[in-house]
Amino acid sequence: MRMSFFFTAALVAAALFCGGEALADAEGGWHTAQYGDLTVTALSDSTGSMPYTLFFDISSGDFAELAKAGGAPSGSEVPSWINAFLVKKGEQLFLVDTGMGAGPGIAPLISAAGYSPEQVTHVLVTHFHGDHIGGLLDKDGKPAFPNAELFAPRRDEEYFIPQSGPGVNGTELAKKVTDPYRAAGKYQSFEPGAQIAPGVMSSSLWGHTPGHSGFAFESSRGPFLCWGDIVHAYLIQFARPEVTLSYDVDRPGAAATRRKVFNEAADGRWLVAGAHLPFPAMGQVLRKNGGFAWSPYQSPAADAPAPPADGAPAPPADDSPAPAAPSE
Ligand SMILES: [Zn+2]
């Protein structure tokens, strides 16, 4: 199954990365940053490694060189992360992706960050792979975010949820975890580019999956894009955007979309967040040596206490230069 690596990785991640940096455990697995009027909290679901054998469009020698240059302990695998993001915009609390749902999942992290799962108003899933939708239900099989409306890309719904007979196009997980939201009247599928809420747009980033989508949030500092799986292996794919993975449903499409988004994000100096970037997984795309590079976001509010549970906005504490407007 497509995400079996991640299920394995979640179990053995600690063993694989015990010699590396403190990754998922930084700040107890959550990290809040202020970006203009948005309060963004990264949630670390789990960490793991990705072996060279998952990758296409790169030689083992080039892979090893990039991995080692980035500090990976071995040239045959690179680290990866599974993150979800809470975005507080006005009175609304958006959760982008839900992790794998293995072990305690992200609910304790949401609580530790000063919110509750019941406060989430919108759950937005970038696509229907298990490391993004696995946390939609609680241990009793009920919606883990009972007051939220779930938004999912229609093209992934069509691809992943069998319309007739079991197993068409792969996983039945997508149906299992979305059905309780449907039954509660809290499920909506959206078309590419559809508005989710005022100031929150979906953006088609197809290729990794047919409906793979980003979510662009307007803020007083400029655009913030949660881009899902545009990058799985940051040590490899910023330098070499053409590198794809066996998880990509349409590998040339995934590579083309990655390069397009890199260019747009670099030109627009967008703040971006990625499901598999190094926690806390927020930053900017820079141009470097004909390719691209990742620059983690340094939020002046990074050390501020968690937002209060009553939902009062955190004070703006961000005085670094605002980014340019989107290049469109
Ligand atoms: Zn993923």
C-alpha cells in the first residue's frame, strides 16, 4: 500500500534518527508562529526516513552526494517528516491535514498548543494519502474534529474512493475516514481552485495525486501557502525539482507542478508550509545554483506562549520585511 513506508517509519523513526537533530520532539511536537494576522501552529505527527529505492529521476551517486551534503547519516536514505498545520484566521481555526492517526496522533498536540479539536472549524485535506487523512477519526471511529466541516479535493475522491467494488484505484481508507463526516452532513468536496472560505483558496497542485491541492491563506503580511506534498525529501528535491517518487501518481506532472510552485513561491516570497518538510516546516523558497533551496521561517513570535484557549488573537510581534505580492 502506498503509505506503508510511513506506517513503518512511524514505528521505527526514533531508532533511525536518534543520532540526528531533535526533530519531532522540538517544543513537544508543536510550534506556533505569527505571520501578520495569521497564527500558524505546526504539529509534528511523526518522522522517518526515505530510502533511495523510492526515488526516480536521480542517480544513486547524485542522491548520496545531496544526502550527505545535507547532513544525512547515510547516502542511501534521507529524513522526512509528517506534519499538519493549524491556521487561526479571525474567528476560524483551519486544520490542514491530520497526520497518520497512529498512536496518540495530533489531538494532544492541538491541546498542548492551547486549542482543542472541538475548536477546529474547517479540516482541509491536501490529498487522500494515509499520512494526511489517517487522523480524521478518533479511536472510536467518530470524527476527531466534531464541529468542523471537512473539505476534500473532488478529483482525489473520484480517484481513491471506489465507486463500484472494493479496491478500485487503491485505498479504501479514504472512504472509511470520510464517511462519518458525510453521515454528519459535514463533508464537502471542492473543485480545483475553489474558495474554501473568505481569504482561503484551494490551489490545484496535481501530479502527486490527481486532486493534490494546496491552500492559500491571505494575511496582512502576504500569502501563506500550505502546499501538502510538493516536497517529500527536502535534501534532494529543492536542488533537483525533477526528482520524483514511487508515491507520485503522475511523476512528470508532480515534477512540473513542483518547479512551477517553487518559481511562484520564490518570486512572490510567499511563506510556505509543507507536510514533509523539516519541522516546524514553515519557510521560504530561495533560488540557488540553478535550483532552489529552503529557508526556514524565523518568527519573532516563535517563543511566545501558546494562544489562549478562549481564542483571543496573539499580539502581532512580527516586524521583519513583508514579502512582495504574488507574481500573478
Ligand atoms: Zn504525504
